[in-house]
Amino acid sequence: MSPGTTTPGTTTPGTGLPRWRAFWERGGLWRAVLAAACYLALYLLGGLLVGTWFGDLVDPEDLFATPASVAVGLAAPLLVGAVVLVAFVASLRWFGVLFARQTLPAPRWMWVAPVLVLAPVVLRVLGVDYGAYAPGVVAVTLASGLLVGFVEEVLCRGVVVTVLRRGGATEWVVMVMSSLVFALLHSANALSGMPLGTVALTVVYTFGFGVAMYLTLRVTRNLVWPVLLHGLFDPLLFLGTGGIDEVADAAGQSPLLVLAGPANLLFIALGVVALFLARSVNRPGGVPEGVGAPAA
């Protein structure tokens, strides 16, 4: 057998690709959901194992009490998820696809999305009381945030978007379904004992935030920008409110943090408005280079 050939029976007829890659190359909604569900299951399993082995390092009253608490309670499960995701993307040889420059047109109104994300980031950078945290907590939290941005954006705006596009979905469907998958992933917060009302509100907010990240991908034309913006938004939100999915009391808070507070409501509003505006901005015929065209 000559170098580079594949053992008969291991490829999909008509594609020349290994069956594993050919399966995902066909795309489609159910494959996008399957990818997200498998990732979530492995992420939760990783978190359970980390908690079993190192859970005594996590402060049950305040996750952000010590660097070790943040590292084990927040960063370690994300690191497990990142390893799983990198292995999956590498197996498909999709890193070049996911981070390629995209060529879809982006109307000017879509620039509202990255501005809406960046504004509270800047306000929190200036308004967070860094001295209120133990030494090292801020650095570990910011590093954990970059992991959040990498994992959630590569999965939802990378893998899910690409799988949907390869299945022939219009860009409106890609925006809605990738944002919905992103939002539903956060329903897993219920497993940690979060009240169901809070979980429901989180799902609604994260749908709007997911739309903002999709629009950011469209206007910046590269996945690296949603990764970075998301990676800054989450940890500064944690530091500004003192926890994950927490709402800080405005009394005694920095005016800059108070100004950043309504961002969540603005994301929800953006999600609703984009449902109507984006209907007229679907992908033209064919699949432009760099937005999920099937590999040769």
C-alpha cells in the first residue's frame, strides 16, 4: 500500500475522507446538537472528577476567596473541556477552517454587538475593586476567563456554526440555533443547585449574548475576536459582582460597575431585534470560502 492511502473500508464512498471526518463534514442541526451535548457531558464528568479529587481546595462560601479555589472550581473543569475540544477539532483538521478569515457580508448595524460587549468590559476594567480580592485571585480569574472564551466560542461559534453551515442552513438559522445551543448549555447550572428561575433567566440572557457573539464573528470576520471579547467579559463580570451568575448590590458599588449592570438586558434586547433584522441578511448562494465549505 502506497504512503498516504487509507485502508479500504475506513473511508466514506464519494468523499475519500475517513468515516469520522465525513460524518461531521455532512453537517446538520442534529450533528451540531450532538457535538455540544457530548462536549457538555465530558465537561461535567471532568468537573465531577476534579471536584472529587481536589474539591477540598474550593471555598464553598466564596469561589473567589483564594487562587486555589478559583483554579479548582472554575479553571480546572474548563481545562478538561479545552483538551477535549482541541482533540475533537484536531481530529477533524478544522482549526484552519474555524479560524480562517470569513467572507460573508456584514451590514453596519451588526457592529452594535461588539460595541455592546466591549463597553461593559471597559467599565469593569476601570471599576472593579481589585484590592478586595486575595493576591493572585484576579490573575487566576482572568486566566480562567480566557479559557471560558476559548472553549465556549470554539464550540458554539466555531464547531456548531460550521456544522450548521455545512448542513446548508441559512445564516439566520445559524445565528438562532448556535445561540440557542449556547444558551441551553448553561441550563446545566441547574445541576449545581441553582434555582430554576435563575437558570431560566440565565438561558434567556445567554441566548442574547450568543447572538452578540455571532454578530461579532460576522463583523470581525475571525473567530479570535469573539474568543477574546468573551474571554474578557466573563471574568470581569465575575470580579465586578463577586461571583458567577450573581447580581451585585448597587449600594456602595463603583458608578462604573453600576453603568455596566444593564448590559445583560441590552443583550436580551439585541437578541430579539436581531431575530428580525438578520432575516434579510442570509448567505448568498453557495458557500463562501472560510465559512465552513466542505474540505477537499
